Amino acid sequence: MDQFVKLTIKCSVLFGLIFCFSCSAVKYQEDIIDYQEEIQSLRFRIQENAEDAEAIRDLGAIFFQVRRYYDAKVHLKQAARLDPRDPKTMFYLGLSAEFDTEEEQALEIYRLYKEVSRLSPYRKLMEGRYHWLTRSIARREARNLLRGPMTIQHSQIDQDAIAVFPMIYRGSEEQYAVLGRGLSEMILIDLGNVDGVRLVERIRIQALLDELAFAKSRYVDPETSPRYGRILGAGKMVSGVYNVWEDSELEVDASSWDVIQHELPFISSKDDLLENLFALEKELVMDILQKLGLEPTAEEQDSIMTYPTRNLQAFLLYSLGLEREDAGDFRQAIDFYEKALKADPNFRLAAAKNQRAASLRLIGGSKEKAKRVALKEGEETDEKAELVGERLGKLSNSVGVGGERRSPVDDAVNSGLFDETLPEPPPPPQR
């Protein structure tokens, strides 16, 4: 009797899953005529259950794809109220905000991608749009800053903000020219471990360099760093020069400023074997902090002394990835990040950058491109759902047949078919 009850329960779960997948599959075309059956079905579901968040969401997504943006927003907001943890709802709400030219609002929605399950296809879409909008806003901000007055009042400067500019390479071996980009990134990350320090994002600095047409020279001269740091509103700045002698010795001269307290820079000079680059960078950061009057706690020092990698070749490849990503060549950036990970599989920073570059390559660009990608991704996700439904249907036919010892529901769960539906994301931003 107990076995019969268990079998009955499992069958109920199984058929419930089949019904769920068969109901949720929605094909996204571009003409509302193509949606008549889906719209009718979804409206019937909503009529039966006014709190069917999935049906309301999918109806909103359809309206969005056929350019009925007001109707889309109404339905998506309603779906978000009913199920604030649904990543698809949040993604479409962000895209709706973009089409309303509310980029800052869209950015706040996309920012939640970190809280979305990595198994959800909408995490990558949200992440890509977040980073693309960040780049776009940074470029626009840089243009506006350069149109404004070049003399910045002290009241407009954030004393706790630090801008770290790419280091200048003074050597002749081209392979080390990108090292300054990775070195500056490491310094930026390590300085950010100190409580109270606010970092000027590297993307904002790069946008300013691009607008100043300095991208081709790869650097800002230390003598001009204070001027551009002030434009960014930073009270403290770091830049410098480096050289690699005969492929074996590294020499770095870093200049750091406190633009309000001191007119002249503090100089931190370090040299060591190139293979000791990572230890040298840590020494450099500690010296910069001391000269800027910043005293990290013991815990912060431990964080600073954490090595992202100890593999020089992996770091050079990572630096090349940064350079290509800054140039907008995401395909090649991915290639370099993946090579860095092959050289050091534990290089988590390279893994994170690789994921970001992949998301930018997928959905970076115009909002119209993002809409097309969303349509394609929606179709692929629904095709997977239909496949799951078909396979579950076949499994249901074998329940209790031929002395099968394993549960078909257990088989389905363990097969990986449900990977896309695991833990979902956070509530929408509060207004």
C-alpha cells in the first residue's frame, strides 16, 4: 500500500511538471498575428487565476516584442509584484526601461544580476546589459566632463576617491606593453580593500582616455594625471611608469597625489625580478597607502596580500584580455581570458572577466540588438522546456513497467533537464 501511495504521488508530480512545461512554452516572433493562440491561452490562464505571475509575465514579454511597450510594462510590473524573484521579469523590465530612455533605472534593475542563479539564462542577459550600459554612460559622462570647465573647484572633489591610471611602459619589448594595464588593475583592486576608499571605476577612466584620444598611446603621463583626476572628481590619484630590462628585471616608479593636501606627487619606486611581479605590486600598494595617509587594518592587509595568480604568463594573457575588452573586441578578449585560465585554472579574476566579456559579446550594443537577442534566447529556452515535456512524457509511460527500480521522477531530476529552473533572483529595486 505504501508503495502504491508513493507511486501515485510521484506520478502526480510528474504529470504536473509535464503540464507546467507545456503551458510555459511561448514562441517569440515579431508580429502580433503570430501570437494570437498564445495570447488567448495566456489570457485564459489569467482569467482562471489572476495571480498567475508566469502567464502575466509571458503576456508582457509578447507585448514587448510586438512593440506594445505600454501594455508590456503594465503586465511586467504586475508580474514583478506577484513574483519579484523572477529573472525573466526583471530582464524585460530593464529592457522596457531602456526603451523608455530611462537608462539609470534600467541599470539599477540589471545591477541585480549578481543575485540571480548562474543557472538562469537571464543572468547573462542582465549582466551583459548592465556592463554595456555602464560603458555607455561612462562614455557620455566623459564627453560631458570635457565640455565643461577644466578648472574644478575643491568642493567638487571627493577627497576619498582614488583614480588609478594605466601605467606607462618605457621599454622596447612589445609583449610587456599591456602589463601596465593589468598592474594598474591590481593596484586598483588592492586599494579598494581599504575601508573608506572610493574607487573611480576603471571603465570611467578608460572612457575619459578614449575621449582624449589617448587610447592609442595606452597611458596618461604622470604629469597630467592630477588634471584628469580632478575632472573625474577624484581627490587622490595614482599613475606611473615601468620598464622590463632584458626580460628579467622589472622597475616601477609610481606617482601618487593628494590633490587637495599636496601639490607635488609622492614617488614610490620598486624593482625586482620580473617573476616577482606580484610581490612587488603588494609592496607598491602598501607604500602608496602610507604616503597617502591611509592605514589599512590587519584584516585589510590580509586582503591586499591575496594573490589573484602567481603565474606570470596567465597574468600577461589576462592583461591582453583587458586591453581587448577596453577596445570593444569582446571575442578576442574572451580568447585571452580563456588562455589565461588554461595557464592558471584557479585565476578567478580572469574567470570573472571572461564571463563579463561573454555577456557583453552576447547582448552588448544597441537596445534593438538586445531585443533581438532576448527574442532568440526566449525561443531557445522554450524549446528546452518542450524537450523536457517530451522526455517527461516518455518517462511517464514507463512508470511501473518491466520491474523498473528507479523512479522516473528521480531520473528526470537527476538528468540535468531542470538546470535552467533552479534558484532564482532577487526582488525588484525599491522606489
